[in-house]
Amino acid sequence: MTVTKSRQKRGGGRAGNAGRRGGSSILQLPWHLTTNIDMPTEPLNEEGVTAIHLGAMTILEEIGLEILNQEAKEILKKAGCLVSGENVKFDREFIMEMINKAPSKFDITPRNPEKKITVGGNKILFGNVSSPPNYWDTKICRKVPGTRETCKNLLKLSQYFNCIHFVGGYPVEPVDLHPSTRHLDVLYDKLTVTDKAPHAYSLGKERVEDVMEMVRIAGGWTDEEFDSSPKMYTNINSTSPLKHDQPMLDGWMRLARRNQGLIVTPFTLAGAMAPVTMAGAVAQSIAEGLSAIALAQYINPGVGCAIGTFTSNVDMKSGAPAFGTPEYIRATQMTGQLARFYGLPLRSSGVCAANVPDGQSIWETSNSLWAAVQSGSNIIYHAAGWLEGGLIASPEKFIMDCEIIQQIQRYMDPKIHATDTDSIAISAIKEVGSTGHFFGVEHTQSRYESAFYQPFLSDWKNYEAWEASGAVWTPERAYKLYEQILHEFSEPLIDQGIEEELREFVDRRKVEGGAPTDF
């Protein structure tokens, strides 16, 4: 039923108890949307971009995609696409006409309007790890299934760190909750523990409808207000080559009709689910992505869409996925060029194949994060907390990754490469001359607190001092910070009446059975 009357908000509860907010375990950079001030890295020349584009168009026209959703096939047939059974072939003119309707950037406004994000342009957004079924930390030191408690704790990290701009899917899958009602409990936690832009899994119409209604309630919006602009977003992944499945497209089309943010990210592993050559893998990924965006634009012209890249390679010795590789970096950069060619925002990921938060995990994640920056990515999934190719979420890794993200944010600060008179510092150089040092001069003293990036996790002591202070390795330091953050965490303000309405909605949908499952 359409709601047209604005909701009256009640005070009290968390809304009336802001005074219990405590201090902070770390010195963070303030919340801000990171602006990419660098030119993107472009390994392809103009002919290379055209070759991949033409390859994607040939895939769409001559091979087509398997569309396992009857409603989507009917819509695409009406649009003039060639439908034969489950196979759909797309005319390139139709694809380009639809892609040209998509905006080059769009905003998502969560329940806290101060946390509004812009997807596109020169903005870089970082998000938390999403969807691992398992959890690991240094206290238990083993891989265990995710629970609602560990999921909620990782949501707290997602809220706590200013460098995390949006809240992706479940930061770890709470397998102690039944799949038919899991989305209700996790979204309740997500909408009360965080106030950042939320995500909906595109897993069937019931789950998506539930999530949209919960997001609408959390924001205090009418149906018309919710539909007027994006308040949330979804990401769909095609995990089989050239195929879009039934529940995924069910959710995709419903979100498109209600004008919410849409991101499509084909999962293409070169050598397994895509050609072994990176150009072939990127062409296949682009074809899959454009087909979903064309469907969304035909349903609702102008709805905000982004194209994603999750193109990496497999270990040809074992078949296992590999991440943060040279091939991954280049594929991300290449996809960035194609995204700009189509005028679409770009999504990429911060990923690794390492099993624990060790050196391998950091160099692979750092490689993938910097590949995202170099490619001109606008929205970066799994930027903090990802291990074992997406099968493990770790709070230590989350905090370690946030150190990297903050350094990227600082790297993008134009003050670092300013060339005004004070920055050239001739007066300071004259004052010190060829003797002495710069520590005591006024030029240094007036700037020393903000001159350089100050880490919250890195340990810059020499070996002897580090050893004397306990010889604590990085993951151990990160776990101690994790405990401190949980201890001091205060949930963001939410109106008591809205929270009660969310709780009532969850309870009612549970009684109704939630979303259907086959067990």
C-alpha cells in the first residue's frame, strides 16, 4: 500500500541518549568521500578499447546469454531481442541505445543524509567485506562458520571506520540463522548498527521486497520518497559464463522499477569461467554486464547503474582462484577504460587469496586496491576484511585493510603536492642553511601534527623498542584494536518509533515464513 503521509517521529531510546558516546581507540581521518585526483592508468590504446568493445558486441549478437528468468525474457523479446528458449541475443544498437540512457553518476542517500555517497565521477568509495561463509580471528585461530554475533561485530567495524563509505552484503554469512528469515535479522542489525548506504542481495523477489521495505521504514520515507532517488543498492554477480539466473534477475528488475542503485559484476576467472587471455575475459565480462544494464534501462530509463569487474585468473596448477595478481591488476585497469568508453561508473574489489592476515594477504589486497585506484574505480567492494578468496572474513584483516585505505585517502590529499610559496619553503631552507636541521624551525613546528600521515596500526619503533614493548605482530595489534572498538562502540542514533516499526516488520515477516527456501 502506498504511504502518502509523513511519519511522526518519537524521541527517547537511542535517539535521546547521544551522551553515552565514548572516545575513540584510534585517530581516524574524518568522514569524507575520497576524490581521485590522479589520471587513470590505461594499458589499452584506442584500438585496444575498440577491439574489446567489438568483441563484447559480437558475444551479445552471435552467442547471446542464457536468461533463466521468464519475465526478463518477455521484456527483452518485447524490446526486440532474439529469444530462443533460454538464449537471448542482443542487437548492438539496442545495447548502446540503452547504455546511453544510464547516468554517468548517481547518489545514494541512506537514513543518515550526512552519509550520502556519490557513485561515479572522480569519487572513490570503499566498502566492507561481503558474503564469506566463514570467520577467523587470532583468538580462536581457526576457520569457523559465521554467526549473527560475528556478523554484527563486523557491521560495527563497518560503521566505526570513517574510511568505509557503504555497507555491503553480510560481512560474514550468519549460518546460525535460517535462510528463510536470515535477511530480516541481518538487515535489522545493519539498519540499526550502521547508518551508511545499505545493500540488498538480489536473491528473489521476497527478500528484495523485504529489504526495500525495511530500508524505507528506517529512513522514515513514504513510498514516493523512497522511489524518488536511490536509498540503497544491489550488486548482481553472474557466476556461470554468459548466464543470468532467475532469482538474481527477479531482484534486479524490482530494484530497477523502484529507482534504486544497481551494480552488475560478472565473476570471470580467466582460464576457468572465461578465456585464458585477459582481453577475452574482459570482453566476456563486459558483454554480461552490459546485458543486465540494458535490461534495467529498458525497464526504467535513467536508473543509476554501474558496471563491475571481478576478472582475475586461476592457478593453472590447482584451479583455485588467484587475486591481486599482475593479471588482475591489468584486467581491472582495462575494464576501467571500457567503463569510461560507455560512460558508466565502475565497481571493483579489494581481494586476496591468502588464508590468514599475513604478508601475502596484505600485498595481494594492496595490489587490488591500488589497481582499483589506477583504473578509476568509483565503488570498491570487499575493501576491508576479505581472506581465502572470499571464503573468510576477519576483523584483524578488516583493520589492517583500513590502514591501507586511509593511506590511499591521504595519498589523494592535494596538500601533499602543493606548490604554493609556503610549500616550497624557501624561508625555512634559508633559516637552516647548510647546518642544523628542520625540526626546530617555525615552518616545521606549525605543521608537524598534520604534515605526514599518522598510522593507527603500523608500528614505527625500531626493533629493540618493538621487542621491549612485547614484540607484538600486526594481526595481534589489530585484534587488540578490534576488542577496544567493540568495547567503546555506540550505535548510531535512530528514532525509537522507527526502530519499533522495523522490529514489528521483522516479527511479522517471520510469522509469515520469510522468503521461501527448498529446506
